[in-house]
Amino acid sequence: MDLDTLCHTDFTKLGEAVTDWEQMTKNLVELKKDAEDNLNAKSLKAKWAGVNAAVSREFITRTAAEFADAHTQADSIAKILRDTHDELVGYRTQLNDAIARAHQQSLTVSDTGGGTFTVVANTRPDWAADPSGESGATDQKVVDAFREEIQGILAKATRSDTSAAQVLRLLVDQAKYGFSDASYADRDEAAKAVAAAEKLAEMAKDPSGMTLEDIAAFNKTMGRYQDDPLFAEQFAKRLGAKGTLQFWTEMAYTHAGARNADLETMKDLQTKLGLTLATASFSDSDAMRDWKKDLIAERNTNFRASGSPLPVGALGAQVISSLLREGRFDTEFLDDYRKQLFKADKAAGDSNTNDLWVKGYDTVDLVFGDGDGRDPLEGLFAGLSHNPEAAVHAFASSPDLDHLLATVKYTDRAESLGQALESAVTGVARGDIGVMAPPHSEAQVEIMNNVMHAVAVPGADRELVKKMGDSLGTMAAAYMPEISQKIAGKGSDAIFLTDSSAPDGLKNVEDVIRFLSVVAEDPSGRAGIILGETIYTSSLIEAHLTDPTLFDGSPDRVLESIGKNAGILEGTVAHSVADSEVRAAVAGEKEYNDALKEKGEFAKSWTAIGLAGVKLPERLGGEVMGSVIGGGVGAIVGGVVDRVIEGQKLDGTRDEALYHSAGDLYDARDSATQQTLWAAEEVIDHYKLDFPRDGTSALLREAVADGWDASSEALSSTRERPRG
């Protein structure tokens, strides 16, 4: 910055601009609140249908989010401008003060253009005759001190001005359309993020020069900034698409076989690098658009570590996917990458995908921890599991889904595929504990319908359930409203409440019954079904008993339907286990009991279920999940979850734990009946309702028994069962 520019600039207009931005930020706070509390909240509660369910609701949700991003961006800009304005005004004051002090010591400070200036002593003609030979009245050390002081002020002002311009451009460039969600408290905070990215990118360009101590420091900095949009973009952009893949190839090769603390350091690096690139993927600047395009273009490139003696390294796709395992990547990027991988995977055929990706790459190990990264679809599925929108896009094609499910028999991708499917059909990203599950869209219900059919079709390979039972059980739990309506038949929507956009989207009741039956043979799958049904049944009883206006008819009719549905669902599970060839393997129910506890401890199903005001126990998060019904129900469901997971004892003489003795059909039926009765009793007691306890219990007991008997008939009509 030129000396004269800083000395004489009037910052009034910049100050006015700052004030305008601050006022805009205040206005956007109100718009943001209105968009969230009115626009989006009402949209989520509305009962949409047809095109509106698929288009309008999503449009409103995105619009509401844009108001939030607009506020965030305006707030960051206002703070950066305010900080820069105050800094420059301060530097101007410091500069003018220094010049004034120099003048008092007979020094002249002059702007010489191009960012240069001079500090010279004032002279008089008669000083030339001074016997000492001095030509001025000021010591040269004083001149040099003023020159250094002024140079320092100008340098800081220049840095403030240029860094502000840089971060503002980067901030605005983050989103080609709409607004960025990048948030900064001041100019210095944003500038530090950019500087840190530049430093780490330079380190990553020379991976062979990085010691484990360097990597630990690298991790620490990246952990601080991994969610920072400017940092992430600058890091990715400066390293480049090819450089990013080469960096990870070198790291994986150099530190192969890492153990103990070294292994943890490398795991940490892989996680933080993935999270940083995920953040960067959301930037829509020209540079990052090119980066994402170039990254995908490298999918078939042979990446070989510089020290490797082997001619074959890792495919670009293998390297890319090994970095997708953590974090939420941009939907458009995942869509583009997924299309290329699916195309190649399908071309190999169902049984040859392992040959395509794994054989010939025996030395490749790009993952520190579980797996080796040779099958790039495993990493892609992990990425999709963190982005429900992209997951829906991935599995919307029935032929693609059928192919992927068929490959489970020949690959090790079942677990990651199951997690991606969970994300797709529930709308909840993996690991998002406590997040409200959105209403199921028509596209999501159609994917669930296709999964059900693939599992239920006669002759389907049971490997699918053996390898994906845990995920299939969670998906079944999440779709209890739609499953219940399909089993109950047309006109049951007033009882089996849901906010699904396609409550009748499950097309075939035989598929539903067979799906539940087959999944029930897996301990984790069975645990998911039982927990989902129990929560839904309890929520329905609570909702209807506390709000009789939900159903225009007798409360007895409601309770009969709910009880019978519970009997059908739980009876289907119990009869299927009793019929199954795996009964001996689950004797004692240890696997099942463990599965119940695991689902409870890690809360795998709960965020996805999204039932009527479900509130979890404190140890599972204690948060109210997405509401199907609304209206604040859900007070008793926490106890329901605790009872099922902890195996509370039955009342009376029996000493078997609730739901933990399903090896015997009568015990299983008693458990289902008891849980349903407890739900009704607790609702009546909690809300002090005027319902006849004995009459309600008798009604529910008979309804569950009717449903239990109906489940056996339904199974016999939909699949072959053993005789005797």
C-alpha cells in the first residue's frame, strides 16, 4: 500500500458499507428465523402428495437453508469488513503520528510511488560549512528507525487490505449460485485459515520429507481447520487433484504396516484428510469445479508410490474412494463419481466385480484400519452413507440396485452397501445421532420397495440377509408405518399414522411378509424389527389415546387394529425363527440379545425410525426423534426402549426376560402381548385418562392373539414352511 494512499484515504464510505452490511445481517436474522420456524417447519408438518411431495417440499427446505446461508455469509462479510476498516483506520492513525514525530525531528517523509517512500533529514545551506562534516541535524540511526517503523505500518496495512480482498473473493466464490455457509469472526481468522492451508499443501507436495512428528503436527492443524471452507478449498486447490491422490498413495505406501501409536497417527491422517476434502467438495468456485472434474478423470490412472519397485500401483478410483469414508461430500460430486464407478462395475457382471477391482491389486492397501480399499465401491458406499440425498440418487435405478445386491455374494461390500441403503431410505446420515428423520419421500419408499422385493423374491440368495441383516432390520424399523398400512390394507391410514409422502408405496403385501420373515432369521435383523414395531405400537397407542380426534370412530376399534398389527408383525418374526433351519444356531438367543444391546448402545436404529415423538432414554441421547404425528406425544417410549434392550422380567411366575426367550412361540407371544399392554397402561397412568384398565387390557390381549394367528396364515400363503 502506498504511503500517500494510507495517509490521505477517507474511510467514511467503507464505514458506511460496514454499517449497511451489519444492518443487512440483522434483517437476515429475522428472515432466517421466519424461514426456519414458519416456512420449513410448516412444510415438514404438511401432508404432501404427488409432485408436491417430491418437488415442493424439497424446494422449500432448500430455500429455508439458503436464508440461513445468506445470513451466515452476510455476517462473515460484515465482520471481515468491520475488522479491516478498523485496522486500516488504526494504521492510518499510526502512520500520520509517525510522520508527525519525524517532522518534529527535522525529517521529511515522502511517497516516491510504487509502494516506496523516503525518510530524509532536512538540510540548510550553512550546514555545509560545519567543521564536523555533518550535513544535517539528525542522526542516521533515527532516520533508519523511522523508516523501519513506517515500513512496518505500511506492511501491516497492505497485509490487512490484500488478505481482506483475498478472503472476501474466496468467500463469495464458494457458491456459484446462492450463498456460502462459511463463517468467520474477523479478517484475521479467515486469513489464518488460508495461510494454514497454503503451509499444509506445501508439506503435502513432499510427502517423503514428512516424519511421523510432521504428520502429527499436520493432523493437529488439519483437525483445527477441517470444517473451514476457505482452508479446505485452498488446501485442495494448491495440492491439485493429481497431487492429492499421489500424496495419499505415498503416505499409504511409506507407512504400510504401521503399528500402535504410529497406526493411530495414520488413521487420524486419513480421517482428517477425508473430512477436509469433503468440506472442499462443497466449494463451487471455478478452481474447485475443475479440481473435482480432474479428480474423477484420474479414476483409471495408475498411482504408484515413488519408492515402490512394482510397476502396478493403485487405480485412481481406489485412492479416491479410500478418502470418501469420512465426512459428507457434495451431492453433485458423488453423483458424477458414482455414475462412472457403477458403469464399470456393471460392465464386469454380477459375479466378476471382485476380479475387476481386487485381483491384480494384491499389494494395494490404502486404508489404515479395517479393509484395504481395493474395492472402490466400498469407499463410495461409505461416502453415500453420509449423504442421504446422494444415496437416494445412487439407488433410484432398480437395475443398478439389483446388480449391487447381487454382487454381495461375491464381494466384501455388503456392510458398506447396507449402510448406504440405510441412509437412502431413512434420510438420516450415518452417525447423525439425534437428528430428526425427515418424512419419507416417494423416491425413498420406492427404493425400500425394491430392496424388499429383492430380499423376498422366492429363490433369493440368503447371503444378502446373512451379510446385511443388521441394516435390513434397521430399514424395516424405519418403515413400520408403511409396513403397517400395507398389512392392514386400504383405509388404515387414520389408525396407522405416518407423514410419509407415499404411505401406500410398498406395492406387494406378500413381499412385505416374506421380507420380514427372511430378515427375522438374522439376529440383528430380528432385533431391528422387534424394536421398530414396539416403538411404533407404543407411539400409536399414546397418540390415539391422548388425541381421540385422530380417528373418527370408536377407541376400541383403534386399539383392536393396533393390537392385531402388533400380533401379526411379532408373530411373523417368531414363526419365522421357529420355522428356520437356523433355530439351533440361535438357541439361547445370545446373538439376538447381543444385537439388541448393540443397537441400543450405538443407537443405530433410533435416528432412522422417525416415529411419533419417539424420545430416547438419556443414555441413548434423550432427544425427541422425528415426529410422524406431531403434537408432543412420546412420553412413554423411552421406557419401552429400555425394557426391550435391558430385558425386563415378565410379571407373574415366569422368569424369562421380555423378548429374550423367543425360542418358544408361546413365550414370544406373551412378550408381544405384555409389551402392548404395558404401553396402554402407562399411557393411561401418565395422562390420567378415563379408560377402563381391565377392558382395555382384555381388548388388546385378544387383538394381539388374533394377529398372532393371522401371521401364521399369512406366512403359509407367502412362503414354503416346514410341516409338522
